[in-house]
Amino acid sequence: MELLLGIIAFTTSLIAAIIGFGGGMLLIAVLPMFLSPAIIIPIHGITQIASNTSRALFSISYVKWSLLPAFLIGSVIGTLLFGLVLYNLPTTYIPAAIGLYLLLNIWYKPFANYVSQFENYYVIGVLQTGLGLLVGATGPLSLSVLTKQLKCKDEIIATSAVFMTLSHLAKVPIFAMLSSTLLQSGSLILYMVIGSIAGSYCGSKLRLSSNNAKLIWIIKLTLTALAIKMLASLFISQS
């Protein structure tokens, strides 16, 4: 099982390194088939920290460090706010709200122009990291803004990887509470971390040789598909 999950971690990290996101969502969808519920979140988080950190390191020259302080401050606020205040509140509609925001932000110019007055990396840090403690698929929040503000695919994906690393680090207290359980899964974690780093390396090489404009369009189309899925899931669950 360790080798199989290592290969799965490699594949999902490869995808994320090429288009900037999606690997974590694929991984969290697969893990319940192999792991007990108690360790899914911490093992997923540790693997994602390895995947995002390595993805950023392999493209470190492209990271827009000037955006980091605002996002970091927002992440700290988001962790405290959502972790202490909103943990017990219903989260049913949050993914659908994220999906609607993505669709409007990418394809409806009047909305994109309007929200750009309020979009800043303090707010994105609060929402991406805070909501990440409660629901999945928050990485696209920063990616949608980076796609509008940066014109280079490598800057978008490398900077997004740093942002997502910070968001996953917010889950460290959860890992600490399950430290004894994680020690028993040390071999599995090692395979998955190695797989995710290898996937980041291979994916970064493939991305660096790809066409800039085409890949940015792929990112936008993939974000669109994800947003539609978020909205559809809400309607299906309520039908």
C-alpha cells in the first residue's frame, strides 16, 4: 500500500506542478479508500506541504516575494478567526460560494473589475487559510487573483505554491494532536512525501517548457470546471 500511495502522491503532485492546483483535491478524494478517517487529514496535509514547498523551491526564481507578507498576515488572522470562531458553524454553502466567485471573477468582467477594488492578499490570506481549516478547494481563491495580476505562468504557479504551503502549515496543530498515530504511519508518510517531491520536480520541468498563454488558459478552464462542480454538488446534495 505504501508504494501505491507513493505513486498516487507522485501523480497528483505532477498535475499540481503543471497547472498550479488540483493535485491536493485529487489526493483527498483517493485517500479514504486506503486510510482510516482519523489520519486522512494530517497525512494529506503533510503530503501537500511537501508537494507545495518542493514546487515552490523548484521554481523559486519565479516567486513574487513582494506578495508574501500581506498573505502571511492574512493567513494568521484567518487561522485565528475561523479556527476559534467559526469551527462549529455550518459550511454547506461555502464551496458553492467559492465556485460562484471563481466563475464571475474569471469570466464576467464587470464583476472582476468591481471586486478588484477589494481584492488584496490580506483578504485572500484570511479566506484561503481560514476556510482551508473547514472545507477543501480553497487554493483556487489565490490562483484566480494571481492569474489576473501576473502574466507569467511560472510566477503564478510558483507564488501560488508558496501561498498554499502557508495555508497547509496552519493545520500543524492538528498534526501535533495526532503525533502518536502519525508515528505509526511513518513509512507511508515517507513514501508519499518522496512521491510528491518527485512529482513536483517532473511537473515543474514539463511546465517550464510549455507555452505560457496556453497554460494560463488551461488554468482558467480547469478553475471553471472546478467551480461548476462545486455548484453542481450543492444542487445534487439538496435534490
